[in-house]
Amino acid sequence: MSEIRLDRMSNQYVLIAPERLHRPNLGSVYQKKREVTCPFCEGNEALTPKEIFSLKSSDSRGASWKTRVVPNLYKAVQIELEQHSKIEGIFESIAGVGAHEILIDSPCHDCDMSDLDLPNIEDWLRTLIIRSDDLHKDARLVSLSIFKNFGLNAGATQDHPHTQILALPIMPKNEISFLQRNLEYYRAHGRGIIEDIVQNEFNAKSRIIDTVGSFVAYCPYASAYPFEVMIAPTKNISTLKLCSRKEVVDLSVILKNVFTMLQSQLGRFDYNMYFHIAPLNENFENELYMPYMDKNYRFNIRITPRIYRLGGFEVATGMLINSVSPEESAELLRGMSH
């Protein structure tokens, strides 16, 4: 039976329609692109722009680095630009100031998250924390987007697993909308939206697939995609860099577990993964909300398998149709964890 559910985070409706699961040509199999030379593999460092940062390996017999960060060759914004705005009648623009970086997850060309061992995932998280902390020092940069595209259906243009880091001088409208609704909710209840979502999932139990230390993984009540998984802290941690060393380890473990469960159920699959984190710096758009970050904001990670393409209804309405209920997804994923 179909249901229309409201996603409390995005404030968007999602249509859960299991009947559509059996329509033809639904599934999409992960397809590997053929590359003659991979610029992200060890030994090809000269094929990328000049390195921004790397975690070096202490094992002389293995790779010389564990993670690398380089500027995106096809960057959407440029850190070198001068910040200025321009008004033409009712139209307004600002210079495309910002940082667009590529984090090469590991030297392994064929290793996705489920293939990496725990120290590798911890290195990946540590690199994200180091780069976030460095970008925070540039007061022009206000919002930070961290995301992974894996596979052709998810928009990936390189086979070698990598993560994009994009810092902007403005707040995206959906982030400002969430901060506003989150503050209103906090003033009404004394708790943030994600805090109550997490508690609701613990109460329901049916959608939780794993807990490790201070983190929980679950299929959200209003999942927009089949087998969508959200990972959130069980306490208010507004951004990655506020995680303790133990919490970084715990987050590595739950990420490994989640990707292992997903791959056991879906095989090699295309996906997007993205972080929701507190703003990097204060500006006129977010100054009302910044004093409350430690009280009502929890960073979170969303993993959205892209096992089918979007259609006209989704594009026209912005309302996604999910053919596998989150309860069924969670039950299947929990079954693969034993």
C-alpha cells in the first residue's frame, strides 16, 4: 500500500510506493568506466593538480600516501578570486569564490568503502576533519559540502573512489531553511529536529540497522531512495571536527558495517553519500542560528543508493517516489549483518 510521508529534515514529501518495484527496467547494475591511465592511482601524481594535503604512509613497502587532496581540475569555484557582488536591476550575483577539492580516498583503485579496512576509513575521516579545519580559517567561506558520487548513475566521472569538498561564500537555501526550522523547533521543544528523529527511530526500532558507540544507522522514515541509510550521532555533535578520537573510530566502524550490509544486499551499486554539517563560519545569513549549534544541531551522513533513474514526476514536482519501504529495507539489511 502506498503512503505519502513527510521528511522532517528536508520538509519535503516522499511517496513510498512498493507497487512500482516490479516495473520493467528498474534495476541498474554498477558499470565500471574504462580508463587507460587513472590520475588518482599511485605513481600518477603528476597527472593531478599540485597536492594540497596528504597523509603519508610509514610503510616503505606499500603506497607512499594513504590519502591525497588536490584541487578539482574542473572546479566550480576558485579560491583565488576577489570577493565582490554585482547588481543589475533585479538581478544580483557574487564572485564564485570558494574551494573545490578532491580527496582521493585511498591508493586502491577498486576499493569502495566496504573494501577498505577500518584504519583506511579512519584516515579518510581524519583527512576530512583536517581539510574542514583548514577551510574554516578562511572567513570568506561560509558553508561546506562534503559528498561522494560513486558510479555513473550517481554522477561519478572517475572510477577511482574519491570525495569532493566544496566550500562556498553563501548558505544554500535548503541549509538556511533547515536552520530556521530547526531553531523554531528548538524554541518550541528544547530539542533539535535530528535529536527527536533519532529518538523516534530508537522508539520504533523497525528502521535501525546498526549502533556503534555514539552513532546510529537507520533507514529514514521518509526515505527518498530504496535502501537509503542515514548515520547520525546519538548526542549533539554539530560537525566532524568536534568528534573525539574514539568517535572517529566508532564512525569508521559503523560506515564499514553499513556499506558491507548494502553491498551484501545490492552487490556493487551506484550511490551518493553526503554530509550535513554546521556552517564553517558566520555571515549575515546564518548569524541568527550560530549560537545554538552546540545545543540543537547534529551532523549526519546520508547514503542514497542510485539503483534507478529519476523520471518526469520527480523532476517536475521535486517529490521522489521510493519503491522499497524503509522498514523492508532495514529488515533486509539487518538480515545481512548476521
